[in-house]
Amino acid sequence: MRVGDPAVTWDEECIVWGDQKTPLKDEADHFIVDERVSDWVDFPTRSAHPTLNGAPLPAGLYEISVIVQSILSSGRISVVSESINAVP
């Protein structure tokens, strides 16, 4: 979503790459679920406005939220939010 302009928003299916280096469990046989885990997301960036045909994507600050299916319930959870600055 463009910060301050909720009309410029869209959803994108993306690939989440799971951490292949951090072991699943530590020496005490506990699952590792903290900042030692390094997953990442590849997402496309748009050049066109998501709702106005033929219009370019407006320059500005955009908030990106990663929402994944919860493995503990039937719902979805937001796992991270970041901002990027789109420039013309």
C-alpha cells in the first residue's frame, strides 16, 4: 500500500524461501523460532498503477506486509512489514 493513499494497494502471490542453514532444533532439542532464522521473500515490483489502466505507479513510500498461512491454526498471520521508496 502506498503510505497515505489506500487507493494504491494490491495483493501479490510471492515465494517465501525458508532458511536452509539454521538447524530446525538446537542442542537442547528445542525448535529454533527466533532471530537466528533467516527466511526471505522475492516479490515483484510494479511499474503500472494497480487500478488505473495506463497510469504509472506513483512515486512515494510503500508499505509491504508479508502475510503467510499459519502452521498453528487455520488463519493467516502478518509476519513482517517493511517500507520501500519508489522513485520515478
